[in-house]
Amino acid sequence: MDSNSFADSGTSRRVHSQVKRERELFAREAARPGPERLIRLLVRLGPTFIKIGQFLALRPDILPQAYCDELLRLVDRAPSISWEVIRETIKAELGADPEQLFARFSTRPLAAGSIAQVHLAETKQGEEVAVKVQRPGLPAQISRDLRKIRWLAGFLKVSGIAPFISPSELVAELERWLKQELDFTKELANHRRMYEELASQQTVRVPRPFASFSSPHVITTEYLRGTPFSDLIRFARRGEFEQIERLGLDRDVLAVQLIENSLFQIFQLRFFHADLHPGNLIALEGNVIGLIDFGLTDVLDVTVQEVQSEYLTALYNTDTHGMYRAISQIFIAGPNTDPEAFRRAFFAETNRWLIRLEDRAVNEELRSPTASYMITLMQLARSHDMHPTHSVLSMYRTLLTSESVAYHLRTSANLRDVGRQFFNDLQFEKLISGFHPDRVAAWLMQLQELARSGPSHIHQLLSDLSEGRFVLSVQSRESDQTRQHENRRTRLLALAILTMTLALLLTSISGKTGSWEGLLTPVLWFLLFAVLTWMAILWRKLR
């Protein structure tokens, strides 16, 4: 055999061996579960698609829960940026080399994410800080990658995953998400606001922002020394619970506080962190939760917040009719919506959920019947061409993610139990706030005004009534406000007559010493005070 034949034979064997290895690799990939194949695909496609994977992890209404669980692990999976690029970016953004700006600056990244890379540094005042530097050229790259998302949506359909959202709607939401993440100026403003809003909270902490070391592509904040939730979840997945205990951390406490604080931000602050994936959560000493990365936040207006509170309060108290009244206001009906069909489907699904709540075997199988029901309800609304507003969708995503993180920590904390207690406490706080000294003083002043001017008004009303001068104008077509006003006047008249009757009774029995008079007097005084209070309320509404 000549040398050329030997070489050809060797080349052939190498090619054959390579083909065999590729076939084996393909076979192993094909044998992997669907979620793992999707993760490997996103990692290969690059940083933008890793961020998209994190987005999809927070949308159990689009993907099956198994996919969301796996995608939630897509934290810090992006390739790191070279130190030279980081150095040049900081110089261009902050006007000097990192070595000049800081007393110490680590060239090794603390974390490499899909949008930015984080480095540990120390200010000249001795404060440890985390410097977050945006990847260069991201806007152009994201614009290119967004055009590929339609292909990804097609991949999901081919994989047998049926999203409950149209591809165009999904692309629009992804684009809005990614553009928010790229706006570091807005993120710094969000960070500063959250830092101020949560400063008094004992169970959660936001690092102090450093505006002087921040720019449109660089954000510098206080460095929180703790354990990322992503590490805690890895320990929990491997059953290494003693490792978490050695860190001085309690999984159950952290899980409950995460859900509680999500509810607090949404329903009391009405401004909330909308990207609670494990990489943005730090477990600190004393089971305090550190929040970082505020590129995605959202706001609930007062009306939406009230309706959502009504819905979730009804949900946690299994008030199905209250749930339907509220949910009808939450979702926006489309041109193809059949309200009656949606009502029937809503009550059918809700009854199934109530049965699951009572079935212990199902409760052990499902990690959270309430979360599953909320996801199903969102899918049900979409199937009837009813859509939530952006802020409502963001709220649901945040609540479901907080419970998902609690689940991955292998705890029993869930939205139903924590939420019921939260809303009970919230209603109690609202009740107590009604007895604030300022409000009580205002009520007493109104009662004093009524006691002073009430007799003359009552005398005038009785005179008008006895002499036929009192007239209630009735119109066949009147506004609700006018009708309510007239009704209040009528009730005020009736109460005035009742007040005079009680006063006459008290006058007639005053000074008498009989046993029944003694028993009746305090009752009459109580009734008189109650009627006067009611009159004060009506009088205030009429003014």
C-alpha cells in the first residue's frame, strides 16, 4: 500500500469516526428530556436567548411547568466578557480607568449574565461594591435575535408545546422585556426608588445605589455578602439541606418571607420587583432576603390594585362569586369573547379546583393547587379571547415565580396559606387605620357641629313636614348621584323624626325611679347616640 493510499485510508477512518461520534452525540441529545434540549439550544444561541429562557421560566401560563422549572436554572450561564472590553467600557462610561476610580477592582467577574457582567470592587472610602457592566453591542444583537424568535415559537409548536399566546403577542412582550433590561438609566431610578421604599423593612434588603459610579451602561451598588438563591436551590435539589443549615439559613423562613414581601410590594407599595429569578435573590445573615437587579419593575394603579385585592381575598376564602365578579374586571374582553361561555367555563374550572383542595392525595401530587388554578385561569381567559393588562400579567408572573422559588427550596410555603394570612392582616390594618386620632378627631368635630346645629335643622324639617312645605322632587330620569342624594335626604328626615321620638321618651322618663325606667334609660341613650352618629355620616355626605 503506497503512502497516498495509507493517508486516504487514515483520513477515511477519521471521517468515519467523526461521523460515528456525531451520531452518538445526536442520539444522546435526542434521548434527553424536552426541557434539557431546550436549555442546551438556548445556551448555544447566545446571551439574548438565555435571557429569553429566563423570561419563559417565569411564564407557566405559556410553557408546561416542567419546562419552567428547568429554565429557572438558566442563571449566569452566559460566556464571560474579556477584562479588556470591561475596562474600556468603564473608561468610556465613567471617564477614567477602573484603577483610578476605585481603590481595588477585581478583573475576574463575580457573575456573567446574559445582559451584563458583574465585578467586585472597593471604593476609596473602603466600601465594597458590585459594578454591573452591560455587554457591548447588545441593542443591535437583540434586534437581530428578535427576528429569530418567531423561529423559536415554531420550535415550541413542533415540540408539542402549545402556548396559550399568539407568536406576535409573545414577540411583542419579549421585546418590551428586553428593552427594559437594556435601559440602565431607568434601572438605576427603579433601584433608588425600591431602596427608599423598602428601607424600613426588616426581612428584605436592597443594596445602596452609587449614582456617581453609574451611567447608561454601568450600574454600581453596594455589594451584599450572602448566598444566592440559585446556590440554595442547587443544595436543595441534591438533598444537601445540612449545607444550608451550616450557612445559618432557614429555607422555610426564606420561602415565606419571599412570598410575603412580593405581596407587600404589589398590594401595599403598588411598585414591585418583576424579575424574581433565583439569580436576583440573595440570602443574607438572619434570613434576610437581598434583592438585586431592578431592570424589570412594575406598578399597579389604585383601581387595578383594589380589584386584584378583592379577587385574591375571594380566592383565598373560596368565595367563587366574589372571584368571578373581580376576574370579570381584571381581563379585557376581545371581539370574540362570549361572556356567558366564559362564565360557565370559569365556574366549572373553579369547582374542579375546590374539589382538588379537599382531596389530600391530589394535594400531595400537585405542588400547589392554587397556583395551578391561577395558571389554568389565565389560559382559560386567553382561550375565550380575554386578556390581562401588562401590569396584571406582571403581577401574576411575580407571585407565581415567588412560589416556584419556594417550591425549589423544598419547602411547603405556598401562595394560598401565606396569601390568606397576608390579606387578613391587610384588612385588619385598614380597619385599625380608620381609628387614627386625626380621623377620630374629625368625627368628633362633626358630631359637635351636628349637636350644635342639628336641633334647628330638625325643627325646620318637622315644621316643613307638618305644614306641607317639605317636598321631595322626583324625576323620571335622574343620575345615580342625584338619586343617592335624595335617598340620603329622605333617610336623614326619618332619622330626625326618630331622634325626636327618642328625645321625647328620655324626657318623659327622666327623674322617674322605677326599675323599668332605670333599665330603659341607658338603652335609649345608646340608641340616640347611634342615630346621631348615623345622621352625622349622612350629613357629611350631603355637604
